[in-house]
Amino acid sequence: MIELENAAYSYSGEALLTDISLKLAPGTFHFLTGPSGAGKTTFLKLCYGALKPTAGTVHIFSEDVTQMDRNAVAYMRRRIGVVHQDCQFLDHLPVAENVALPLTVSGQADPSQADNLHELMSWVGLTGKFDALPPELSGGERQRAALARALILSPDVILADEPTGNVDWEMSQRLLRLLIELNKMGKTVMIATHDLALIRAAKAHVQARVLRIQNRSLQTAGADL
């Protein structure tokens, strides 16, 4: 689904990532670790086409990212849900409309989607928050709304960048359970996190590969947790 081969990324002549090769197969679960500033967010951006490699290749759904124009990247992105570390919402719009924005932008919004939106928001535990404005949400509710927005187009891949970084342990566990459930539904999941306790907590529930970015390269920290 996503394949990096000897991929590298440099910014202003300085190498951030070098010689990275990885295949994300359908239905797999990965954790991506590494110290702050190691390049986890940059790596995820390579995986969903927000950045193009400065060397090597990145193929997403068999398409070479370097050969794709903006429209092709936008179309491909419909199949990848991204949960950003600092989730941004339009504060003047209700939560439900924020979650449904990808449908609107892609021209797929119509009344028939209302039941799906209700079901999705219920699944992430936001029943009753349809008409709330984003500033009224707690940190955990914002993260769950961000997850719902990432899922609204029924993507094949979910990439989550430190999704539990701003919430307490109980909420971290809840978000982890949601992502594990998505994986059991056949979705490919990658979670970037520095929280090793979160990775250990997943041990009994999912087979995952742990990857670590260190010294600008990608290392396999472990296969099965």
C-alpha cells in the first residue's frame, strides 16, 4: 500500500532522513518511535504525500509520489486518514460539520451521509456533541473528533501522529482501543509516539511492528510486541 525504497528527505541541504526502506502491507499495525525531533512527523508526511522524497522513491497505492501532481495527491489522500498531533478545527463550525469537512471538500457531502456521520461520532464517543463548537471540547474529545474526521472517507490507511500526546492515560487507552479496532477491521494503522508505555499496553491486543527513527535512519525495534 505504501512503500519507501531508499527514501531520504533533506531540508535546506541538511539531511533529516536517509536511506529509508519500508513496506506497509494491508492490515498491518505499526508503532513509530524515536526522540523528539528525530523526524517522525516528516516520515509520516512522506507516507501520505505531503512531502516528496529528495532521494529514493515513495510509492503510495502503487503510484510514484514524485510523478503525481497536486490533484493526484489530493485524490490519493482520500484513502489515507491522518490524525495530526495538533488537531486544527474551524472554531466557528459545529463539531459535526468539522468532522464532515473532508466529505464537503471532496464533493461527497449529501443528506444520505447523515446516518454515517451519526454512527461514526457515536463510535468515537461523541454522541451529544454534534452542535458543540470545538473550543467547548476537552482535549480527549478533540482527539476523538480528529480521529472521526480522519475516518469519514473510510480510508484504507490511518496515520496518527502522537494522537495521545495531549491526553491523560485513560483517554490514551481509549484512543488506542479505537485504533486497534480499526486494524481488526482490516485497516492499516501506524501510530507515531514517544510513549513506550502505550506500546507495551497494546501487547495483549494486537500484533504490531515497532519501528524507531534514530540517527536519520529507520530501525526495526521489534517485530511482535
